Amino acid sequence: MQVSTEGSRLVFTGELDEVSIELARESLDSATSAGPVELDLSGLTHLASIGISLLVATLRRVGGDGLEVLARHGSAADQVLDMYRIPHRST
């Protein structure tokens, strides 16, 4: 997985799984400690259950105003987020 930042926007691309979870966790922790974050998952090709757990834990920790999750409509991430009813905006 690759992580890029654009101001308060954090972009994950590739696969969010057990191999990349620490990078994702560190990136989210660092970004959300600085204020509200927009997390764009549109570039993910795989979103494993461990990634879902991280998203849920982060949303619980920072609240809905601290993290807005985005996913391209119809993408793998969008479908998984819908299935688990994780609040997000389809783009």
C-alpha cells in the first residue's frame, strides 16, 4: 500500500491488509492527531477485515467529525464499506 497526503487529505492506494496495516495505522494516527482528516480509499484494490477494524477503531476514537472516509462509487472499498455499514461518502 502507498500513502500520500494532500493537506488534511490522506490517500491510500493498493492493498490495505495485514502487510500494510502498520503503515495505515501510523498514517491515520499521525494525521488525525493534527485535526480532521479526509481519508480517500478510492485507490484501494483490496480492503481486508483488519483494515475495516482499523477504520472502525479510528472512527470511534476521533468521532465522525474527525474522519471523513471517501471511496469511488462502485469500487472495492465502496462495496466493502457499504457491506459493513461504515459511514463514508461515495465519489
